[in-house]
Amino acid sequence: MDAVTDQSRCPCGLGESYVDCCGRFHGGAEAAPTAEALMRSRYSAFAVRDAAYLLRTWHPRTRPRRLELDPRQRWTGLEILDRSGGGLFDQAGVVEFRAGYVIGKRPGTVRERSRFTRVDGHWVYLDAE
């Protein structure tokens, strides 16, 4: 993915502009309403290298002290494979995804079943199964 501007398509793949999609979560204007929305916004945060957002949306119990993102890594696409729970009225949810990336000229993928929970009414990333 090339540099993301407010009017670029959001890296999460929903087709909206970044500012109207995940950018509003990254900027703090809104909290992600579902576990899948948080998953997508966290993927986009990796794509735009927003480590502060990633740390802010990580469960306090499992959050690392620091997060260094590889500036050579370019995220190329997100595919949601499955989801369980994580809706507007749920307290927990799981989102399985596959994300593509390139480092240098070497492509790769990450496949993960991420667990999410609510803390003080907001969705946070807990860990991966």
C-alpha cells in the first residue's frame, strides 16, 4: 500500500476513504463499535504505522510496553475469514483474518484468530489463539 492520505481508500478494504473509515477511530473521534471494526482499524494502523493507536487499543494485561513497526513492511491486503461474537451487545469476540504484506520484495501473510474483549465499554485486542 502506498502512502495513505485522508482521501485515500482505507487500508482495511471496505472501500471508504481513510478519514471516513478507520481514520476516525485512529484520530479518537469514535471508538470501533464491533470487534471486527476494531480488527480492521488495527490492520489499518499497522498499514499507516500508527503504533500509538495499536497500543491504545491493546488490553492492558497483554499490551507490550513498546511497539516498533518495521518501516520496510508494506501491508497489501486484509481478508476477514471468520468472526464469532464481537457485536454491539457482546462482551467478547473472535475475528479470524489473513493479511498480506511485503518486506523488500518478499511477500508474506499473517493468519490469526484474534480475541477481543471490552474494557470500560470499548473494544480492545486481547491476544491471538
